[in-house]
Amino acid sequence: MTKNKTGKGLSFANRIYLPRIIGLSIGMLSVLAAIAPLGLPGWVWILLFFNGLVWPHLAYQLSTRTREPYQAERRNLLYDSLLGGFWAATMQFNPLPTVTILSMMTMNNVAAGGQRLFGYGVLAQGTGMLVSIALFGPGLQLTVTPLQIYACLPMLTLYPLALGWVCYRLAIKLAEHKRHLGTLSRTDSLTGLLNHGSLKDLLHLRFHTCRQERSEAAIAIIDVDHFKQINDTYGHVVGDCVLLKLSTELKKNLRQGDLAGRYGGDEFCVILRDCSLSQAGEKMEHLRKVMGSYRNEQLPELRVSLSIGLASYRSEMADPTVWINEADKALYVAKKSGRDKVYFAPDDTVSVV
């Protein structure tokens, strides 16, 4: 859990780092133009340059070197707001630079923490204003000079561009994560093939495609013979290696449009498009022979065999359940008649390949 928070916080800090560098450095120009005529003490100028040029890098180090970077970065945003309020009052609330700086910082807080951080940010800005008023007294400067207008232009153009770029990159990452999660939800974690639910959904689609296009297709249900005995004798790691080998061979021989998934614990299902029953039988016989020759260097006595049931699509089938049930019945016959065989069931009769 701590690792997840750390990863999330580091990513958060990295996203904010560049916009903070850009925002505070060009925001410094706005403040500089506003306070230049006010005759403030020298330490104010030092603080301004520190805030605009040093603080972005210091804030990044503070957030990335702590055990809770996410919380540290949220605090940094409040420090930004505190100083933003301080500069607003120090500029004697000069309208254009004040609105520019405070609105950009408020946008930061809303984007980073929503309503909660927005509220805390407003309080921090108010605190900064009170500190400035306590130091320099209240003031109100409503006159905006051309220099102050020009000094605010970079803030009004470059900073929204930087923030928009960060939001765009974040949207791309979220889309990638969504695609990844979608893939994980459809696939079996061990083999990488379709899981049972996805396979059933795609079986329905393939069935209706065959019906609409009057095309051929075949289903194969594959069972690893005596798989429980392999697990009990050699362990689940060896059993997983057998399943991975089988899934690898299935992926290797799939054509575009073919589907393969894990139907159960040691059962797999393959849907072969544009494939007659005899062609499907040849493919499954080849798979059976390949798996029959599988050897484990540490366990030379291990032998693997497959029982496979095949069924082709027929127009008189009422629904996909009938189709897959025929393949399942053929598999049952293959197992009952000695295993290590490929059986298919054309027109409800079962024949051996």
C-alpha cells in the first residue's frame, strides 16, 4: 500500500514540476512589474527571486525525497497559494497581476485536489494577504500600467499552455491504463488467452456471424489428460509450465480472426473461422503431436497428452450453446475411449480423426 502511494505521489510531483517552473518564473515578472514603483525593502526582492527561481526546484526535492510525496506536494501547493496571497497584497491588489496570479494558482489547486484543496488554497491565500498587510499596511493600487499589462501576457499565454499539455499527457496515460485494464479483464492471468467470460461473448458473436454470412467455422475443446495427476505428482509450477506451453502453441498457430481461450482449469477452447471440420481436425492433430513431444529437462519422465473434441457450425443449430455442447460431447467420447485422441461430431455422430 505504501509503495502504491509513493508511486502515485512521485508521478503527481513529476506532473507539477514543469508547470510550477514555468508558472512561478513568469509569474515573477508580473509581480516584479507591479511592486517596482512601491519602494519596498530589499528582502522582498530576494523573496520574490527565491519564490520564482529557487522554490520550484526546492519544492520538487521536498516532495520526491519524503516517504509521502503525494501529501508533501499538496502542502507545496498550499505554500504556493500562501505566497500568491502575500504577493497580491504586497502589490496592493493591482487588478491585472493579482487576478492573473491568484486565478492560475486556484486553477492548480482545483486540478490537483478538487473542492477540498480549493478551499484550503483560498484560506492559504487569505493568510498570505494578512501577513503582507501586517508587514506593509493595507493598500489599493487600481492603476494598471502598460508595462504591467505586458508583464502579465506570458502568464496568461504560456502557463495555460503548459497546464494544458500536462492534462493532455495525463489523459493519454489514463487512456492507456484503461486499455490495459480492459485487456486484463478479458484475458486469463496465467496464459494470456481469453478468459471464460470473454470467450463465451465472442462465441456468440462468431455464431451470429456464421449465420449471417453463411460461413464455416469449427470449435475445438482441448483437455490436458490427467492434469490433476501432473499437479499432484510434480507440483503446480510444472502444471503451469504445461499450460503455458499449450497456450504458446495455440497462439503460434492462430490465424487472424481465430480465437483461443481458457475454458476451465485444464481445458481450452479454440474457435477457428473459415475452417471446415477436416481442416480443424488436421490442426488439432498437429497440436496433439506437438504437445505429445513436449519434454521437461528436469523431469524427463513427464509425458503430456491431449484429448480434443471438435464440432463444426451448422445452420440448423439453434444457438451457440448447441454448438459448444457438440464439441464438449466429442471431448467426452475422446476421453472415455482412451484419451490422447482428436474426435469430431458431424451431424450428431462421433467419428475419430
